[in-house]
Amino acid sequence: MANSKYEYVKKFEVDDKLPPHNWIVLRIDGCHFHRFAADHMFEKPNDENALNLMNICAVSMLEHFPDVVFAYGVSDEYSFILKETTELYQRRASKILSLSVSYFTSVYVMKWKDFFPHKELREPPSFDGRVICYPRANIVRDYLAWRQVDCHINNQYNTCFWMLVKSGKTEREAQESLKGTLSKDKNELLFQHFSVNYDKLPAMFRKGSCVYVDKVEETVKLDYSGNPVKRLRKKVTVGHFDIISPKFWNEHPYILEEE
């Protein structure tokens, strides 16, 4: 670039490079999604198609950004974990944030018709985002546990709330009925009044969604006798697991392996 007398303006740019040897968490969250969900008549308390649309956006993120090693999503929110050694966009926060959020949003729009073939996208979805650095993998696990606890609390409340509304209560009456209730009280309400066992509801609703690269056995060809020949291949996988207890992490130690 040619030098000019106007180049001094570059001195006002702030260095936003994230510190090295830190795990990077990128959290993308729907902006004004309560209104967006209402405008598009999402099912309450959970719209399975809307959740699967978010999941496919997360899958695309892992395929597009190889340094993302894990993602956890619930409702209109997704958290993406970038490995501690990543040099993605030279670890510049503004680059990581802006390009990731714009890519996620673009995929959401492009994939809309795959999940809502009979619904017009009436307004553009928008997402905000933030980046946070964590120095150790165990803190990243605590962060993910925090998000999954939040998923459970919100989903249990919303399930009770919308069951009450659908049974004839106003939204204000439903809020009053749930005020001060504990988790066991909500489970009892669902079972006694609606014959719903909360623990039997779909795991995606109760636990959220995990997206990660797993080794999957796939048939690659047939041999001369017509028998399948299988190979282990890496594939971006979506699952719904308890990520608070150590079981998942013990089975997938490579995800948050520190270098």
C-alpha cells in the first residue's frame, strides 16, 4: 500500500489480539429471538426444527473452522470452543467474532428452507457474539457445565409454563403458579397434572446439543463377495449428553486435551 499523509489514522486502531495459550470460547446468541420465534410461530416450549437448524449451523461451523474442537447449543445460543493453540486470524478478537457470527448467520438463512419448507423467512435473523479466554481446560468444562445447568433450569420452567398455558391458564396465572417452585415441584406438577415424566422428554430439550469431531465407522466400498468394507473416519457428530459429569470427557479425552 502506498504511503500517504493520511496513514497516521492507523495509530487509532486498537490491538485486540487474544493472549496465547488460552482456550477461546466464542458464544453466539440470537438477538431479539423471542420476537423472531413469535413471528415465525415456533412451537412452544421447544421447536424441534428450529433447534435442528441451529445444530446444522454448528456442524457447518466445525467444518468451516477446523480449530473449533467442540460446540454446545441450547435454544438460540451456541458456544464454540477453539483449542488453546489456535492461530485463527492471528487470534484477533474482532476477526474471530465478526467472521464467525456472519458465517453462522449466513448458514442459518441458507438452511432455513431445509427445516421450514412451508414457512417464509419473514425477517432476517440476527445474532450477537462475544469471545472469552480461559487459561485451563477444566475451566472450559465448568463453563460448559454452567450452560447445561442453565439449559435444564430454563427448559424445565418453560415446559411447565407452556403446559399450564395450553391447559387454559393465562401467562400471568402460569407465572404465579410457578413462582417459588423448586425443581422437584415442577417435576411433580408435570407428572400429576399432565402425566409427563420430565426425564422421558427428548434429551435435546433437556440437555442441549453437543457437536464435535468423532471417529465413525463407515462403509467405504463392497469387496468382491459383496461384503461391506468399513473404515474409521472423522466426522462432525451431533449428540445430546450429560457434559457435567466426567463420563463424556473420559470417553473423549482428545477434545479438551491440553498441549
